[in-house]
Amino acid sequence: MTGQSPSFDNLLNLRDLGGQPTTDGAVTRSRSLLRSDDLSQLTPGGLKALEAFGVETVIDLRWPEEAARHPNPVPGALPRVNFRRISLLLRDEKEWRLRSEHVSKEDWKTAVLEQLGRELARVLRVIAAAPAGPLLFHCVAGKDRTGLLAAVLLALADVEPEAIASDYAVSAHNLREGYLKRYQDSDPARILEALRCPQEGSRRMLAFLKDAGGVQAYLAGIGLTSTQVRALRARLRD
């Protein structure tokens, strides 16, 4: 069971992190955290829908060169929205590709947690300090960088492990049709492999967090305070 997600016109991979089952029998809070693909796809109508939904904060996780190629329309169209662009993976795409070229999709999330705790902490501090209203974070496809951040936040909210794995995997389904049309001159097999979001990747990430003493211990280890951790948890738990 997941929360009913909004629809901001042609976004392919938008969803609310509310309604996810927790290990104590509750569900996560809706209308608090949203994840999506690239907001540069939004039309004026989509921007109005985002505003009408009440989104107060947008965090753009893309690299500078990605943002330069496809500028985010939110700052210009919705100046009241608290907008932040924070690259989650190092300074640029080339640097990350060189570091991660031999990392499998199944190990990708764990590799980020092992190597880039400081970068992850930067984003989490912004979320912890953001206004209480709906907050949306995104990258390009909304599956890997966005999926990692979503998985950490869901784990902090004590969401069932298989629900966390399923939330990651659903991105491949959401993007499949749109990306095959968007890149119809490319090899379909390559597109589908690029979109693959194996549940095993989330399972290995959760095992890594367990070995680290739990998600709260990991977050403390990368520099978050107990106050910040409580604020993050409160995003999805009443």
C-alpha cells in the first residue's frame, strides 16, 4: 500500500512516500515527501499543479552540467518555493563515473553510502531544516540518486524492507514506456538495462545499514545530530 500520488502533467516517476507500511503496523505520512524525475519537463500547467499541491521546498540533486542543459523552471515560475540544488554525487558526472564505473547496480546504493556520506549528509540537513510543508526531491530519471535518498528516509521511518525494495523497483516500470519513446533511435535493450532498478540493491543497502548499527547510527556517523535525525524521521512518522 502506498499513498495516492499527485499528478504534475508529464512527469513519469513522481510519487508520494506516504502510505508505506512500517514494521510496527503503521503507515508513513502522506503529503510530506515527494520523489520525482526531472522538473525541467514541467509545463506551465504542471508548475501550477505543483503549486496547488502546496509544495514548499524543491531539492534538485542533479550535477551542474545537467542543470545547465535542462534548467529547473521552479525558481523563475514559483519564487515562493524554497529551491535548492545540491549535487548528491561528487562535483560532476565525470568524476562520479570514473569512481563508480565498475560498481554493479546491485551494489550501487551501498557504494554511495560507503563513499559519499558527507554529500548525503548535506542533502539530509537541508531536508531536516526545511519548512514543514510538502518537499519534493528529484534528479533526472528520479530512480538512482532520488531512489537512494528515498530509501534512506524510508528506512529511517521503519518502513518494511520489502516495501523499500519495491519502491525502488517501481521506477523501472514507471519510466519504461516513456523512455522507449523518448529514445526510440537507441537500442531498446540498452535503455531497459539503464532503467533497471533491482530490488537486491535496496536489500544490500539495508544490510549495510544494519551492519553499521542501524540507519540512525549511520546518520550519526556521517555527522547528523540527533535533532536532525528526529526531524527527518518526523517527515514520515506522526
